[in-house]
Amino acid sequence: MMSDDRRDGEGATPSDRPKSGPDTAGMLTGGIGADDRRRIGRNLRLLYGSVLDQPLPERFTRLIDELAAASKNSEGS
């Protein structure tokens, strides 16, 4: 009996293999076009821009200060 566990493409049919070509080249490398990156960036800034204007919560400020102090202490040791 043949195992359904396929490794390294052994026994894979052409339909099981990733498609390649001009339409999928960006997907295979993880890249997207410059226009798409600009559009995504613009929409993210519109959606989350107001978050940058909000003050940092006190607990985060304290945590950052504690981490900075711990880092200085470990560098001095």
C-alpha cells in the first residue's frame, strides 16, 4: 500500500506540485508588487494612524525602563 505521506515530491502528481509562472512568481518568493505594497501601507496608516497619537500606557513605560536598566546591568557585568 502507498502512504499518503509524501516527502520531497516523491510520488507527487503534477497537480500536487506548486504552480509556477508569471502569476505565481511573487507568491513563491513572498514578494508583492510595489503598487500593492504602497496600497497596503496607505490603508494600514489610515486604519492605525490614530494609535500613534495615543499615549503609551504607564505599564509599558515601566517595563521599558526596567528592561533598559537590566540591559545596562548585564553589560556592566
